[in-house]
Amino acid sequence: MEHLTKLNLGLGTLPLISDAETRSISAENPKGERGGGAKADPEGRGAAAMLGKGWKVRPCITLEPGSTTTLADVEGPGIIQHIWITVHPNAYRDTILRVYWDGEATPSIEVPLGDFFCNGHALRYNVNSLPVCVNPSGGFNSYWPMPFRKHCRITIENQRWEAIGGFFYQITYSLTEVPDSAAYFHAQWRRAVTTRENPDYTILEGIKGRGHYVGTFLAWTQMSNGWWGEGEIKFFMDGDGADPTICGTGTEDYFCGAWCFDGQTYSTPFLGYPLYRKEAGEVPRHGLYRWHVYDPIRFRKDLKVTIQALGWWPNGIYQPLTDDIASVGYWYQTEPHAAFPKMLPIHERFSR
């Protein structure tokens, strides 16, 4: 209970006094310093020019083309508790969010900005879940608890050919002790087009260490007529060979819906299908999430996660599909983590 009190991981700990210190980083206090907010000089600052210091002088920043901006640089121990970001959708696939724990050389989180917050395909839509919320109009929120022991660095890279203005952010964290049993948060993005010969899509593979898998987001582009979600999700862990330890029964089943969703979308605390877009002249696009909060997938040595792209032939036989799928896998694990695959270049991340 003492560890939970320090980390403040749930409503049940809220009445309990803690010695943690809360800090928050934003464009108005970029270092999160005590007494360090609202100090920007209003001279020549547009809307705030007539108001003086302390009156919303620097609420956002501009991401210059080809630049990497450090959003947070924090000495630990501590825990990231809330991240809020909003920006124009042209940043959703064209900027990369990265997070580094304890001075590591490669990031533990490397995801296009929108996909990390379950807004795939560079589209804006609402998500109403417990760890991730997207509120009107494009207010990104993450409540994943992210402990670190020595250091945390959060960056955003603009890979667009032009500047991205109006980038608003707030990162709230606690400076507090972190128990030895606390693992580090990770998130990885992938994208591939499945084939008839190999309709298996890989969400994660090569994960080494001890930890638990906590979430899946899929941005699925449908390239065939009819139902697209007959494929099974599979979790291979701790030395599994060709056969997985955990196997689902269908895509809509994994996201805890049923019978092809009957054309309906939904968004709930732990799972949802918030996007079904089928417009004239466009290919159908889908967005789905599932959070393993009460049912984490625990592994001791290694983990691989796949899902199949399957539909139906007219004769009632499963049809392998050539669909365009992007994903984010979310998990906690001990460090060090295995190397991530190289991030696809910007033109290979464009939505269809």
C-alpha cells in the first residue's frame, strides 16, 4: 500500500497523504520548475501584447521543419501521470513522439503522435477510454502511468516539409520514490500490407525481458469488399514455437464486440471501435483499441503478437486479405529493451 500511495495509481489511493511532489511542464513552464510558470515576456507577443506578464503569453510552440524538440527533461525518480497535447491533424502521422528512460540510447516509446493517442490514419475522432482520451476537437490525453528512476526525456520530431504551429502540450508528473518492482512503459508503431500468401500482421516481435502487454491500437485500411475482421490475434510468449499460448477467435471478438460490429462504433473505458469511415471515393478505414488493464498478458522471457487479415470468399471459405494495417503495441517491461524496427519514412506513413 505504501508503494501505491507514492505512485498514486488509482482512485483508492487519493485520500492518502503522500510525500510526492507534483510538477507540470508546458510552453508556459518548459522546465516544470517550482514557481517557474507564466514568466514569458509579453512584448510583441500578439494576443497577449496588451495584457502583461502572466496572461497566456506563450501557450504553445512551433515545430520547425526537420526539427526535434525536447518537451520534457526531468531528473528522477518520478512518474509521468498525464500527457495532454493538441495540434492540427497534419502533425498526427508526420511527427514522431519518443520517450527515453534513465539515459537509454534508444527510445522506449516511438510512435507517430496521432497513433499513440488512438487517432490513426491522420484523422481526428473522439476516444472515450480510461488510459487514453481524445476530446473535442482533438484534445489528446494519456493517463498511462510511466515510472522512471533516474531520468525521463520526451521529444517530438517534425518530419514535415513545413513548420507546424500551434503545438500545445502539458506533461504532469510526480517526483517520488519508485519501487523496485515497477517496470518501464513502452509503445511501438508498425505498418505493413498483408498478402494472400501471408495474411499475418505482426504487432510486436522480438520483445525480450520480463513484463506484461497492456494494449493494442489498430488503424486498419480495408482493401477488399465485405467483412474484413475474421482474423485471430495470437500471443507467443516464453519460448513458444509455431503455436501460440493465447489465441483469439476473431478481430471483433478481441475488441470485445460481436457479429461484425453490425456497422456500429463504440468507445468504452477498456476497449472500442471509435472509427469506421466509408466515404465515396475512399477506401474504408477503421480504428480499434483494447486495453489489458484488468487482464494484462504477462510474459517472463519474450513476446510476439500477431493478428490475421481474413475475410470471406462467396462460397463461405475464409479469404486471406491484402489489407494495409498500422498498429501500436503498449507494454511494460524490465530494461534493457530489444531494438525497435526502424521507423518508416514519412511518405510510407501517409494514410491512403
